[in-house]
Amino acid sequence: MSIPKKIICISTTKPTTSLTPGGGGGSLCMMCPYTGSVQSSLRLAGDMSGKVPLGVASVSTFPNHVMSTPNNTLAVAFGFTHKKDDSYALLFTLRSAAALPPILHWKCRLPESEMSAGLLISPCGAYIVAGGSSGTIYLWNVLEQSRLVRSFKAHYRSVAVMAFSGRDLVTGGDDGMIHAFSWIELISETTTNVQPWQTWTQHHLPVTGIKALGGGRIISCGQDGQVVLYEGFSGNVLACIQLNNPLHVLEVQDHNRLFVGSKSGMIHIIDTDEYALHKTAQMGASVKRQKLQSGSYAEQLFGREDKEKPYLMSLCGHDYPITALAIAKGDDDDHLLISGDGAGVVRTWSLASKSCVKVVEPWSHMGVDAQKKKNVISLHPVTSITVLNQDVSESTPLFTSTSQRQHAKKKETASQLIRLLQKHVVDEKKGMVAYYPPHSFVSWDVPNVVTPSFVKSSLARRRRSKAVLPTPSAETNSNEAEETIRKLRNELAEAKSTIERWETVNNKLMARLQG
């Protein structure tokens, strides 16, 4: 088996207070999926004293063609402490070279205290999307000083997951609903009322996972145990698979194989091609079925195949709910599946043999089994697993020349282009109030109508009196409108001064932190 160069970045919301024997324990840990060794760890703090640990709930990386270089991947994360209303957006550089910890560039507060869906970077790398517990979606433009483009209500309960599918942003919430929003409408400045163009309500409980498949298809899972396959452009439900346990996380391999993590600690493998053949055979058609590759010894120890459902297989090994899944693709067919649970246990599975090849506990001092014997359980849930490429030829040597240092410095300037995320929508046209005085409306004359002479003289007298004496109601309305405009301009000036004052304080704090 040819071993590709891969490294994974795992995060937790509950880092340890001290360094573990294996070298981990921080909010972010860089680990080798083949040997299980923790190469580096980054510990974050939520205050100036460094005593309040800052956990990381989600990590999203920029595309390789935008702001990433070999062994350096730019990423944003959502982190929080256990204090109330203390959450941050963080900008990292994940370095996959040996024994190099991630670099924190900045952290800033977000418009909402709890971003339940975390932060997600668009495929183009120019926008950052966030979903909050209030059901609101936030959209920032990275190329325009991280300006908050818009915020709109997407769900009436918390936004749970988000994913991009083609030209759509797909969101799932705790209300059990899945919405598909047109990405062109979201980033357009002329869009005033954002509405989803597709909505699905198949789930009865909160949605926990959404992934995009090939051909415009979308797959989702929820706490009701359902795995639902949709067709994006038509809105049809193609398949609905009911499992026995609540589902927490979803991962896709090659657009036809699904890995679903359950609350019981079991990982379900679903082959969509085999499922289609199974349903076709139930209709009476004759099909040639190809079963999942699994050895008998591996099935007895680690896997369990359902004979009534040949498209379904389960991997057993975790004792706590599965919270994160990722696939490390190799040069050949032997890919790896990395899974993390709510206790902080990370397992590496060989997809060729369906067996577990490595078990690592980066945040544990004595192991989960030893903690159970002493009745001391310290849970460090794995919140995200990010697979990174490791290019040995691009690693930094011990002694570098001036030209090499300048070339490396140019690569690091990508992180300086991303500013702190703004908390309020800035409208360049605000302060301009459209006002129409009463006398500006022109009355229409009716032609070819014979008017008596006494009516003409009466209308003429009225017109002369209106021309000489102004209408009191018109002057009163005009004065009230001018007074309203003056008050609005004063309030705008006060708001601008407040924003500038807080920006100055924030910049001083960031300079002190970086110093």
C-alpha cells in the first residue's frame, strides 16, 4: 500500500488545562492519521490572563486556488468559552509541515452569541456564511474589508448545518426544515427580500447533516434516524432510509457511499448504488448485485452487515455518540475514514478491510477505560476533523537564504487580506430620505368636457386664491418633514461616532494581544 502524505487537524470545545502525555490537549491538534502521533497542538484563551480556555466548534478552510499554499492552509473557525455570550470568529493558518502548530492571526466577536451552524467559506473563497441559534444567516464579503453584506431570517429555530450545492446554499435547522437559497440572489446588492426557492420538510426532528452529491442531488440526516436523498432542481425526494438510532454527522465518498455517525457510537455505511439495485429487485426486476467489500474476519470484529438490507453495513468501536467524520483519500483504493466521538476518542478505519487500524485520545491523560475504572469521566468532544495535504518538498529548511525568506513572506500575506468580520450591515445610501411635498403632485386635466360658465368662474376664483395664499397644511407638513430629517441626521452622526470609538478600542486591544 502506497502511503500518501496526509495530516489531520482535529478540534474540541473543551481543551485540557495541561499538556497531555501524547503532546495534545489544545483547542486544535495536528495529528498523523497513520501513526496516531500528535505532531503539534495550539491552546487558545478567551481573556488576557490566559486562564479561560477557548474551544473551537467548527473549522472551514479556504479553497486551495484562492489563499492556500503547500503546507499552509488558511481557515476560519468558530470558538467560544463557557462564559455567557463569549464567542469569537478566528482566522488560522494550518501548517501541515512536521511539528509546526497552527498560527492564530486574529479573533473577533460575532453579531450573535451562539453560531449554532458555525462558519462556512464559499467555494469561490470570497464570502463567509454563518448560521445562528436565532435562525438568522449572516453573509460577509471577504474581499471588501469583511463587510457584512446581509443578514436574514432563514429558520424559526436554530440553524444546525449549512452546505453548498452547485449554485445554492442549503441550510438545515432544528425545525426539521431544509431550505435551498440561490447564491446569486444572496450576494446581489439589489435583492431585498430573500426567500428559499426549494423547501423540504421530510425530517420530523432537527437536521444534523447535509452534503452535496453529484448531479445536483442533496443528502441529509437528522435526529429522527432518517437519511433522505433529494433532487435539487426538481425538489423530488429520491430515497428515504430509516435507521434505528438518532444520527449526528454525515460524510460522503465518491458521491455514492455515505458514512453516517449515530448517537449509539455506530457508523453506518450506505451504498446508494446498492440501495437502488435493492429497490429495483423489490419491484420484481432481475438485477446483478455487487455487495460491499468486507472480509469475514473484519465483519466479526469490527463490522456488521445487515442481510435484509445488503446496502447497509455498520462499523462498531465507539462508546459515545459520533460527532465528526472525515475521509483521507489515498493514492490507491485503500482510503481512510477518521471518526471522532463525544469523549475525545479518534479512530482511523481502513475502508478496504472495514477495520479499525488506530485509536488515539489526544485530550486524555489516562484513557477513557482507566477513567471509567476510577469513576472520573472527562469528556472532550471532537467537533471537527480537517484533512490536509502534506508536501515534504515544500517544508521549510533549517537554514534559509534571503530570497527563500522573501518568497515565504509573500505566501503569508494572504492572511493579511482578511479583516475582522463586521457586526453590522453598512448601507452607503443611508441618510438619504425620499420626501415628496404635497404640492408636487400634478392633477390630471380631463379634455373634451363642456363646462358651464358659472363653474368656470368658480374654479378660476379658487385657483387665484390658492396662488395668492399658501395652504397651511402644506407648510406644516413640510416643517415636520424637515424636523424629522434633522433628527435622523443627528442620530446617524451619533451612531457613526460610537462605531468609530469602539473600533479604536478594538484595534488597541488587538494590537496589545498581538504584541
